[in-house]
Amino acid sequence: GQQVMQIPQYQHVQEGEDFTTYCNSSTTLSNIQWYKQRPGGHPVFLIQLVKSGEVKKQKRLTFQFGEAKKNSSLHITATQTTDVGTYFCAGQKSNTGKLIFGQGTTLQVKP
Amino acid sequence: NAGVTQTPKFQVLKTGQSMTLQCAQDMNHEYMSWYRQDPGMGLRLIHYSVGAGITDQGEVPNGYNVSRSTTEDFPLRLLSAAPSQTSVYFCASRKQGASEQYFGPGTRLTVT
């Protein structure tokens, strides 16, 4: 079946350092979504990428969708303590299909 | 709008007991889903629904039943609880044609 793998599982950074998490799918995706979950909270939608090679930015966050639509990345520039949490990617094979989540990357930021 | 609500917040069951986790949304969303979250495994889809009267299986449906008699409600039933069903359960909804999925606050279930 469809699998979405995400690395790394954990990342500890010093405040101000950059952070990147990577997501790879075993199959070509229709779109990919990114979510953030704060400790003890629920996942919150960040963004959706649809087009091959698409790059989107939200302040210090940069999201990319690979040319083959099988991989994606989230890069945070100059991390802050408010960035702490677990970041999940989630892929869909079609717009009405199931959303399959990666295992998540938990980010810790040392002040 | 209350968004997506889930009850209860916490539940402890004994092996073999049955129970229903409640989920409701007041945003008139067509799509609703149930996920379970276990450490190191992300969120796994249990069951989902694309509208009232329509449900389908996700990745890990065994041991769970759902129904969707109204647009607002999507209860998840555990037929005979097992320790392997100890997890955090999240309900989510989204509007047809929209990308953003809204999650409820979750139910933390422990089966002893």
C-alpha cells in the first residue's frame, strides 16, 4: 500500500539554527499537506502543495514539492522556541483519496 | 463555531469492554475521518466518510466500526477493546474541495 516516510524522527537545535524535515512517498502523489502539532495538542494544517516543483513560503517556513511529486520538505530558517512541536507531512494519491501521514519529525529548540 | 468536538477527553477501559467515541462538527463539512496516533507512527487512518450515509475503511480499520447518519456526527465504536487499541484518537473534518483538515482535541484511551 501507499507509504509516506518522514525523516528525521527527532531534531534538537539551538535557537537561531535552521531545521529541515524530509518526506518521501512510495507512489506519486496528487498533493501533499503539512501539519504542526504542539506538545499535548492536535494537528493544525499549515499548507498544501499541488504542483510539481512547487515552493511556498510562510514567513520563516519554506515548503517544497519534488519534481516527481514523490517527495517534499519543510525548512525553517532561524528557529525560535515557538517552533517546538511535531511536524507531519501527509500525502494524497487523488483529491478524494485517503490522506496518509508520515511518522512526523519532533523538533526541540534550546533557547 | 465550536469546530470539531470530541468526547470524552480521557477514557480507561478493561479488555473486552465496548464503547463509542463521539465526534461532532458544526461547519457542515462533508468529509470526516478518524485517526489513531501512536508514538513513532504518526497518524493512521481508521475509517473515513465522504458524506452522510457513506463510510469507508482506512489503513487500520479492524476492531472499529463507524456510521454517518448525519453530516454533523461521526461516532467511532470499539466493539471489544484490546490493549493494542490504547492510543490517542483524533477526529477530523474538511469541506469537499478544500484542502484544510480540521482536527478535534483528541480522546486519550487506555485499555487495561
